[in-house]
Amino acid sequence: MSRALLRHLTATIAVALLVGEAAPPAAARTPASPAPGGVRTVVRDATTGAPVPRACAALVPVDAAALAAVTLGEDQLGRYGGCADEQGVLVTGDVAPGRYRLLVRPYDTTTHGWQWVGRHGGTGERERARVVQVRAGAVTGVPDVRLDPPGTVVGVVTDAATGAPVPRARVMVVPYVPDPKYDDHGPTTDENGRYTITGLGPYHWPVQFAASGLATVWSGGVGGRQQARPVRVRAQQTATLNQALPAGTPLTGAVRVDELLTYAQVIAFDAATGDLAGVADVGTGYALRLLPGQRVKLRCDCAYTPPVWHRDAAGFDAATPVRVRRTPVVVDFNLG
């Protein structure tokens, strides 16, 4: 388990009720905003039925635009969640009405594994997870969450063109926006391209791989989560998942801005699902690598002003999709 995840879990338990990555405070709501809702469930051991304390759940939005509301150093998990008490009771409050999926992360990942909460037990595939409707002013009950024993995934990440190992590649079951200042967010490959992911439930898990100068891909070498070839994780066993990263097609552009952020980034999102598809640091310009056939929406977090979506759109939904082909693509941002 990474130090970043430990810090996250400790902080959420300390406050008992987590609001994901910080939900807007009630005072910030306008009179026309709907009243918040909540979710309640009980986390148990799948075999014994005993309550599992301190497991934390993230309420991950189904809506692609809400999923794309992620920024520097954040996991793509949305803004709401909570942690179970010592009796395994997990209650979240102050949740904006909408449709969500639950990702549950146990405190002790040597005993229980992560899971997306499905209709009939856990799953490693987000799209197979139960959709929970949170309604204004109401607490929605979710059937008990039953956690299974964990398994491990290991593998080697290589450059598809040369076969050479790729060091410092990010390996993710939940995509995140890397923070250039902190590099311990999750599993990364060592100098020999090797990685280890622990604490996953015994299900099929899609895995995303990202490295500087190469295309970001899901397991199987594809650009989208839904086309990924998941790895089969088994309880108390180790599965192997190797992945070669292709060079992809360059997507570049100039960034014109009066004052550049200290850590400026251009982020690519899958135009259909909102999943992270690539992140590039910005100087006078940026450079992403994507796969031919991908359709992405681009956001420039580049200035001390709100982020700018491609073609000055108001947000993800209105942003102009960019189709990646085999020839280089250029998209400029003018924030001046």
C-alpha cells in the first residue's frame, strides 16, 4: 500500500465522514441547488459475515463530466465518500443528487481486497458495478458490501518498439493525475520495468499503464477501459500482467498564457466515458501520445484562472472532441 493511500485513509477515518476530495460546502450552494442526499451500507466479510471496520468507499459518478472533474494529484474517484465505523456501518452525507458507483477500499488490504460493488458481490470492472441513485434529501440504502480476500498482480512494462523495460511507469486500477512534486501516489515500475499491485479483490481488473513519451494504454494495449483485457486476480495468489507501451500518435500544441501555473498540465479525457487518457506537463507547449482511433476532450490547467477546455468550451460536455489518427495532431490553447 502506498504512503499516499495510507495518508488518505488516516485522514478520512479521523473525520469519520469523508467528503471525497472535498465537496462544496453547504454555504456555497445557491437557493436553487437541490438538497444533498446520502448513502448507507454495512461492510462485512464475505465468508463469515462479520463487520469490517474502517473500510472506505468512494462514490464515483456515472456522469462523464463529473468524472472528468479531477485535477493535480487526484484519483479519478469523484468528490464524495465515507468510511465505516467499528461496526462496519458506512454512511456518507452531503452528496449531490445523481448516479454513482461504489469503490470500496478496505483498511487492511492483507485480509480483504478492493472491490467495485456489484449486484451480486464484488467486481473489478467499473461498468459492472451497481449504480446507486442518490436523491435529494434522502439517504439511499445499499445492500451489505461483502469483501473477499485479496490477490496480487505483478508484471513488466516494456517499450513496444524496442522491448526495453520502461522505468517509472504508472500502473493504475484507478487513473489519477500525477503531481510532479510527489511521485509515491501508487505503484510504479522499477528500473527493470517491474511492478507489483497488492490488495485487489479476486475479480477481473482492467489496468491502465502510463509513461513519459509513450501512449497511455489499458491492459491489452487499447485506449479505452471498456475494450481492455482484464487480468484475473485470485484470492491469495499472484497473477502476471505484462504490458508493452506503443509510441502512439503525437498530439501537441502551443500554450499562450500571461502567467503559467507552477505545475501546468494538459489533460486528455476519453470523449465518451470521461476516463483519463493522458496527461502532459506544459512549458511553452505540451506533447501527448495517444492511440489512433481514440476520441478525446482536452483541458488546459495552465493559468491562475479556471481551466480551459478545447475551443473555449464551458466544460467537458461542450468541449470539442479530437479524433486521433496516424498522423500528428495539433491543438493550441490561447489563454492570453
